[in-house]
Amino acid sequence: MNIRILPPHLRQQIAAGEVIERPASVVKELIENALDAGAQQIVVEIEHGGRQLIRVSDDGAGIASDEVSLAFERFATSKIYDSRDIEAVRTFGFRGEALPSIAAVSRVQVVTRPRRAALGTCAQIEAGQLLAVSEAGARLGTTIEVRDLFYNIPVRRKFLRSVRVELSHIIGVFTTFAVAFPEQAWTLICDGKALFELSATSYRDRLLALYGQEVTARLDMLDCEGLSGRLWGSVCRDPMVAHRSYRFFVNRRPVRHARLYRAVHAALGGTGMLLLFLEIAPELVDVNVHPAKREVRFRDEEGVYDLVFGALSRHFAGEKRYAGGVAEGQAPYGTAASAKAAQTFHAIGQVENTFVLAAGQGLLYLIDQHAAHERVLYDRLMEAIARGAPPRRQLIAPQVLMLAARELEVLERHRSDMEACGLSFDQFGPGAVAVRTIPDCLPARQAESFCRRLIQRLRDDMIERRGETIPQMIACLAAIKAGTPLPLAEQQQLLQGWSQSERAHACAHNRPVYFQLSLDEVRRKIGRTAGSCGEA
């Protein structure tokens, strides 16, 4: 067989297949373009499950007349200009592939008018070829009609599912964006019948409109801040609401992410309903992973997992936070453990790889392994600082970090506090620092991840004025994470270190560490009294 270069039309069809899989893919790409254009009202019209017609109209910025034909060329985009923009993508589109991919497998007509233009522009494209461009009367914004999808690729059209199935996928895409952008008005019309007419409203009211009163009433609101960003949304663990219905959004972009799914599955047990929105700095997430932009990668995958799993676990544990920051479900905390009691603690095992179950002095303890280890590390760090001997770990090779100007400013502002805790660094050129030592509670392999998370936490603290100290941050970042399996010997070692603390009842941030239950209470609950069956 001879090697040959494929003709342009075949190359276009192959490339289009990576982006446009079914009618719902077209709807997704056109909605994203409308949102990037600043549209406040988006109308989606469908005929015959999207096979015959998909029309998306918006009131966004429109396209200039001299750029309409260029918009259907591959790699033509207004979203990015150089390679640095790819590192911090702030729009849905940026690859310049959506419109040419759609036009390569259908008959397209676009009618558009920018805000300052008296007349609009109408263009017709068929199988990737521009047929005509002319002036036309048009309302503000853009309307794109896509007809006869895959008419020139019979094999792809043959593999489309039934009208009902394709429509269900389109509704899924539509409702996903509608719930993520409640401040926009949305309309979905199918075969001349309006299925959804949603006016601009609040997030809560949008849930009511899409899911109804019964489902919305069972959804709890979730909103928290973490090292990796802000997490918010709606969650319900009741399997009667939905069976494993999870939707993930990163900066309001619908995504699929295996690690996010595992964190949610571990916290919810594989059932329930979840709408999870993660707001994260664009430079900390890579959206240039898949042609359809469905998948993302995080710079700190572990940090994102911790944020999601921890937030959901705390939510369903019903953790209470009072003004003092320490609370307990049944009785107030007193002195958790004395040095004497330390010798009587016995580790039994872990629960969900997050809590250590221990017994001591006629009591059962359920101890948050992260909070307990944070207390141990914080006490050791404060003692070392008081002695003027910060515990340092010298890096064999300095860890070089490329940082933005704002991040460099944060580092310089806290240099003395960091050096007091064992973290030292030098300027290493424009936008770069070389980290030479780290606190000895951290392994060298975690130097980069630790430093970046610490910088992010410092930035968050400056914005929110939480008053968190450097030792508190270091102890939290270095502590054992929730979800980490520990051998029994390490559990026992953790208990011994934790129980020596004079403030063992609270972590470095004054949040509760443990829950205790007397064995007498256990016996009463299960009816184990003197003379009951099974007594020797």
C-alpha cells in the first residue's frame, strides 16, 4: 500500500468527527459560542432530534462582516493570541475548530449583526465550502442554522440513535448549561413546541424550574473554600432522588474527570444527586486535553480531590461550627487525653481511611486523622520556632518555581515568617524562585506541590482576611490527608503523638479532632447488661 496525503475534504471530515459526534455536540458548541459572545438570551430550536435542523440564536456581540468567512476556517479564533493564553483559558472556545467542524458535515447558514452595524451578514456553507456571503437584515446577535447533519457522511448518520434518544442528549446539554448560567434566559423548542422557557433568575429558582419542587426540596446547598478554590452547588445523598446523577463544572464549564468522580463516589456511596461547581484559577487547570473540551487536568489533582471529598464528607457528617470553632454532636469537649491516658490508647483500625477508631479508659474514640496529625505537626513547629531552631529539610537540588508577579509579591511579603518555619527561597531570575529548604515534616518529592498550595492559600487568606498563620497553613498542608490508608502501627504512632498535646481536642485551626462514646453507652444501646445472654 502506498502512503498518500489525504485530500482536504476528507481531512475536514476526520477532524470534525473528533468534535461533532451527534446533534447534541453541535448544540453544545453553539451554546458555548453564544456564552463567549456575552449573550443574555439563548434560543435553541430542534427538528427531528437535530437531524434535520439545529438553530441556535443569541443576542451576543455578533461577528463583523469581514470576519464571517474567516470564522469557518480551522484554527481561526478570537479567544487566544499566543501560547501563554492557552495556559490560562478563560473562555469556552479557544481551539478554532467548532464552526469549521460543524460546517464540514452539514449545511450551515449564519446570520449575524454586531452592535454597531446597521446591516447584518448572511453566509452559507456546505460541506466546509463557503457558497455565498451577502448583506442581510438581521437582529442584534447571531443565528446559526445547521441542517442535514452528516448528510455527506452516511456511515456516521447511520449510527445516530433514534429521534427520542438524540433529543434526550440535547436536553441534557441544554439543561446542563441552563443550570450553570441562571442569569441568562434560555429557550428550547422541539418540532415547534417549547419544551423549556426559562427567564433569567437565581440559581435556586433555576433548580426549581428544571427539577421541580420535590427534588429541589431535597437538595442541600453546598458552599466552601479550600486550598484549591471555591466549591459550591447542590447535593443530596437520597437514592430516591436520582441514581448516581453527578454533574461537574470547572469555572462553569461542564467536564468529566475521573478523580472528581472518585471523590464524590467515595463521599456519597455511589448514589444521590450532585451539581458540583469548582471555581479555580484558570492557570491551575488545563482544558486543552480533548478536542471536545470535555476533560480537564488540574495542576494539583490531590488538592482538588481533598477539597471535594473533604467538603462532602463534612457536609454529611453534620459537623457543627460554633463561634469558638469546636463542637461535638453529643457532649462538649473537655480534656481529650492526658499523658497518662496516652499509654492506654489502642488503635483498632480505620473508618473510610479517614478516621482512626481507638479504645482507651472505657471509651471509644473516632479520631479525624488529618486533624490529629495537624495538631501534632503544629505543636512541634511552634516549639521549634520558640527555640529559634526551625526544622529544615535541605533539598539536594533546589526546586525552581515559575510564578506570576502577584505570587512573587505574596512570597516576599511572608518571607520572614516562612524562614522561621524552615522554608527558604531565593530569587532565581525573572518570575522564578529557587526553594532551597522546606519544613522537615514534608518529603522532598512534595516540595513543588506544597509550595504552590501554600502560595494559593496565602493569596486566599489575604483576600478573605481569615487570619490564618503560616504555621497553621504548613501543619494543615503537611498533615495526613483524609482518604489515606494507614497501617495499624502508623495509626498507633499517630495516637501516641496526638495524645501528648495539651490541646488534643482541637486541630491547629481550633476545629474538633475526635468524637467519643463510652462503652457503657454502647452496652445500654444494644441491651448488654449484667445477666444478659452470652455472659460468662
